[in-house]
Amino acid sequence: MGISIGLVGLGAFGSEFAPLFKHHPLVDRVALCDQEPEKIRKFAEDPAFQDKFSASDVYETLDEICHADLDALAIITQPWLHAPQAVQAMEAGKDVYSAVPVLCVPDGAEILDWCDKIIETSRRTGRSYMLGETTIYRCEAMYCRRRAREGAFGAFVYAEGEYLHPYDSPGCDLREVMKHRTTGKVGREWSALRQKYRDRNVPDSPMHYPTHSVSGPLDVMNTHAKKVCCWGFKRLAGDDFFDDSLYSNETALFQLDNGATLRLNEYRELGHPGVETFRVFGTEGSFTDNAWLDKKQSAPLATDDMRDPLPPEVVDAFRKGLNRGEDFLGGHGGSHAYLVHEFVDAVAHRRTPYINAWKAARYMAAGVTAHQSALKDGEILEVPDWGDAR
């Protein structure tokens, strides 16, 4: 027996995931929710959705869909809404998939407070929370997890994580992203909220969106950050894109619970096309630049050799339903299909999703505390931790 799921947020990013959720073989019913009717119409009138969608399953607000008899909600809305909406959904008895990050607002203390609320709500209600962090299901992370389980790294020594995303990157121009986020009904709400942070003189930070850089190394090494020191690069004058941020680039150095050291870069202003990557070094073996290295050799790795297999029935359903040939895995390094499968399978089999609330909080806490250190000129700070999933 499959599950029922509501898709909340059908904008550019939500539209990428909607067909994957719909075509998963363990999904029996799909509901649609967005404040803008034309975004719902795109899928409500799609012939490919009709076998799992009913016209009665259309909702304009989160309040409405939370009262529907659905097993789960996939929340792919704007980043300042994620955490409050996730808590509301779990309180309503729904398991939750949330787009990254947990929450993205200028106030780091507010982010940590919502991490605490998400964990407390998940524990109290028994509802699952999963963060849709793409790095965890990139092929590099899958390969490194397998090698780590084999003990091939030996003892972990050092790792690096980078999310280099210049604001004017041709692949994803952050100016255009911001323009998109601040238009429409929801966008106008953000403009008013952002002004409140400006009035309080609370600057934003690239480290408040740390999940792409920090999650890979922490997950491969199965550890978490204990202490951090961080420094920021003060933006160059004359570009109003960074008006809400004190730093456009931040570099952090972490002491990890396993004794290793992690260097993290979150950069938005640099002459670079952009990259999302990590490297992990151990006493017996290392991974860097899509290659496995040990004391005897350096072996380049092909994408298909690094990637874990999906269940055959899931692959077959995605191939047929999406009609994309071999390109059915989706964006961010083919991670989208894996994220959808992990959440749907976890809900269907009543198990804790792999990227659960506790892991999500660890990723956010690392970035938030790094920025707090940068504001204190690199002072070493303790990173808060909520422990493991329970």
C-alpha cells in the first residue's frame, strides 16, 4: 500500500520535484498546494498526473492542506518559510520533506531556535522530518560513504567543503534568483520581513546557507562539528547585491568530534564559475577531485561507478513516467530522484529518513556558529549539538 503526499510550493524548484513524487511507485495520491492558481493549474491539467490526482485535492494555503487526510507534505517554498511550515505540518500529523536550508534568515539565533523546535516537534509528535540536501545524494557522497563503511579511509584526518556560488554565475545568477523570490504574493511578504532585520541592523551571511558545503564531509565521516573559528571577506564597495550582508565570503575551520579538522568555504563574490564539492583525507585513503587516492595509486572515478543503484521498480517508474530517457535522476548531480525515493520509502515503511532533523540541525549549527565567530574576529566558539536521531 502506498502513501498520499501533498506538494506545497510549485514554483521553479518545486516543479522539478513534483513529477518525481507523482511517479514514485509507492505514491498512490498527490495533492497540490500553492498560493498562485496558475502554478497549480500546470499540474492539475497535466494528463500524466490524472491517475493519482483529483480536482478535490487542490489547496491554496498551508492551513488548508494541513487539514487534508494526507500522510506527508513536501515543502518546497521560499527559504524563510521552511521551518515554520515544517513545524506546522508535523503538528498536523504529517511527515515532512523540506527543501534546503532548514531556514534562511539573517538572524542566526533565530535559525538555531527553529532547529530546536523542529527536533522537539519531531520527537513529540512522532512525525518524521527530512531535509532535502542534494549533496548527500551526489555520486561523490555515495561513493565515499561506501568506502568509509569499508574502513578504506583509515582514521579521518582532514576534510574540505566548498560552495562557491558567485552572485553573477551564468548557471544560476543570484540576482535573478532574488528577483524571482521577491516577486508575487509570497515575495512581497519577504520584502516586508527583510526590512525588519534591516531595522534591527542584523546582517545576513553566506554561512546561513551552509548545507551544500558542510553536509558532504560530515556525512561521509559520520561526525559533527565541535568548535569553529571563522573569518569573513568584506564585500567590495559599489555593489548593492550585498547590502544585507556584512561578508560576501566566509572561511571557517572546524574541530570535529572524530578528531579531524574541516575547512569550509562559503563564497558569493569571486571570479569563478561556481562549484559545489568536498574532499576527505584519511590515514589510509583519500577522496579528491573525483578520484580515490591511497599510498600506491590515484584512481579516477566515473559517475556511474560512484553512484548507488536505485531499486529497479523505482528506476522503471521514473523512466516511463518522466519520459526523459536516461536523464530521469534530476538536477544537482542526479540527486533529486534519490531524495524523493528516500523520503517516500521512509514514510511508507515508517522509518526515520536518512537526512533527519538531528542531522539537519548539525549542518545549520555549523554555519550559524561560524558566522558568529566571524563577527567576533575569528574567536573560537563551541558549536551547539542536539545529538543523534532518537
